[in-house]
Amino acid sequence: MNVPLPPLSRQPTGLFTPDFGQEPHLLVGREELLESLMEGLGAGPRDPRFTSLLLGPRGSGKTVILNHLGDLARQSGWIVLPLDAGTAGVKERIIEYIMWAQEIYDAEPESGTDRIERTSLKVRLLPLEWQREAIREVRPKWGLRRHLTTLAAHARQRQSAVLLILDEMHSGERSDLRRLSADLQHITKNEQLPLAFLGAGLSEMKHTLLDDQKMTFFARCDRSDMPPLKSLDAARFLARTVTDAGGRFEGDALTSLSEASGSLPYKMQLVGHCAWMVADAPHRPIDDQAAAAGLIEANRIMHERVSLPVWHDLNEGQRAYLRRLAELNGEASPTQIAAGLDTSSRTLGRVLTHLTNAGCVTISGGRVRVADAIPLAGLKQIIDHENLHSGNEAEINPERTIRTRCNEVMPRAKAYCILTRGHAGAHRSR
């Protein structure tokens, strides 16, 4: 079937962006958080929020906030250095980014103009020339501290700033982050240079990376937990995004989709996008039937992209806790859960803390409930699938065993075991 691909310039019919980190058509449920972070960045190094961390489960919108604030900083004349910690060599990649910026700034024509005005971050929008001058001064052979110090010193002379953005901090190499922490502490806190920092990672960092005594800079950063979305936020987002794209809702479709969106912005995007596609909007309205079918597809994608990765990151003790909670139909008291597990109360407390940070459970009124990262239906699906294959691994492939990380908590190391599950001897964090 020889059907040509559509031209890349063709615009999609909808305005939903169901992918991790993509800017939504409308930011909802984040107004207070954004206002606070913008105030902190605009206030300078003496404000605790000038160096901030965003913590939350997968799909909670951390990367979207980082990207949004990075765009505002660029519009305000700041030098912005965005990267993630998922790949080793954080310091080297920051330097590489600065060297790449040298080429970009050198390619820009000399304008010689000064445009000075107030911006959303309460700093002046300064000419490109000062940024070009600052970038040109750095040398490849310098260390990271000297690179960042030079850029921040130039920024201070021009009443501006440098913003370093670091995403996926939970997956960063501990040695890389320790060196970066020391450099940032010296530049931003000790010398009070305008080098702002915005980091993000999973909430488990509270009990691993942020407890590391050799990374006190990160531990002292202002912390913000990503607030859960409310159904009213989802309704406002869905209505506006559909209407602005020329679509419309019929019946109770908007209400059902809003209530099904849960607390995660990513699922809200998926729900809207899938309903839009099923309905063939904007040519047809999104009715109750399209909403129901779209929700089935959205749940399938959430299961594959969020629930399964979260489950695979859990250790056996944490999985056992969720299996027990599923037996109790997704809600129970800690005492009821403990009755079915042969584990000490201290260990169960650590497990519950981890599962809460991972977005797997919530605690309210003395009751533990499954949460949106792995909803009850998805949790039961995972358990049924594992039970189906339990004891049959050798029959499936007797020559091969699936290697799964141990992931047991190591309280003294503030880390998780990286060895294969069922390993002999003591746990290891690296």
C-alpha cells in the first residue's frame, strides 16, 4: 500500500500534547506553584526559592514546569542551561552545552541595540551582546565551577542571571551530583552570584539523594511537591483545549472525562487526546460513547507508560504490600495490610513511605488507598499476569532467566540495591 506521508508542516487537528514534558495548551492547577517560583527567581540569590526542587511521581508535570520557567527566563534575558541527570557526566555535558552555545551566539549578527524592559521574572531584558560576551570568555579547558562563575559574574554586572535546570535527578550518578552540589554551593550560596537552580526528580529523592551528607546544597534547596490535579482543573483544561481547536462536548462527556483524569496531568492529556481521536473531532462532537472509548485507550496507554515502569522499579517487599492492598480491594487500614504480611512494622513503615513517594498509594483518615500511578484495575491486571506465568519461567525458556534489580532499601547508604533480585551476600548501592 503506497500511501505518501503527510507533509511535516501539516498541523494536527487537536491541541492536546500527550507526551512527557510537552507544554500543554493551558497550564491548570499550577498557578500558585508557578507564582511562588517566579517570585523566588526574580528575588535573587538571597531568596530560598532561587534554588528549588520539584518532587513528584511520573506524569505529575515536573518537566513541564521546568520547561515553562526556562522559557520565561530566556524571554527575560537570562542564560539558560537545561539538561537531565539520566546520563552520566553531568558536569561534562554542562560544559559541552556552554561550548555549543558559543557557536550559536557567534552565529548571531551583532545588533548593538539595547532593549530594556520589565519582564515576568522582574529582571531587565538585556541585549544579546552581554550574553555573547560572557559565553565567548569561557574556555574548554576550564573546570565547571570556573565556567559557571564566569557566566554568573557577567550576569550580575548586567542585572541578569544564569539558570541551570537539571531534570531526572533521581537517576543521576551520585558522584556527578556530589561534585555539582559542591560547585553550586560555592557559586550561589557562598559567593551570592546570580546562578539560579531548578531541579526535579521522583519523590523518593527525599530519602536517598537529599539525605546524602555530601550533597547539602540540594538538601537545602527549597522543595515543592507537585500538587495533585482536581477534577475542576481537568474540566477547565479539557473544555478550553477542545473549544480552542474547534471541537465541542455533548452529554456528560466532559464530566466523565474530567472525573477520570485523576491527579496526574499526563493522564488528563491522554484522556482528552484519546477522546478527541475516537470522536474524529472537530468534525464530530465528543459524546458519551467517544468519551468511554477514549478512556479505555487512555487507561491502556497509562498502564504501559506509567504503571508498568513504576511496578518494575519496586522491590519485592513493596510489591507484596501492593498485592496485599489489592486483595483488600484497594483500600485498608495499615493494621489490615500488616495482618497479611510477615514483615516488621518498621519495614512496613519504610515501604509505605516509598510507595507514597512513588505515587502508588495515598494516606487519608487512617486509610491507605491505591493511587493513580498504579490504579486498582491496573494493579490487579499486573498481579493476574504474574500469577499466570508464576512457576513457568523454566518452561518458557529454560536457558534464560530474567534479571530484575533487587531494589531493597539501604537506609545507611540512602540508596537502593542495584544487584539482581535474589543475589547472594550483602546489598550494594553501586
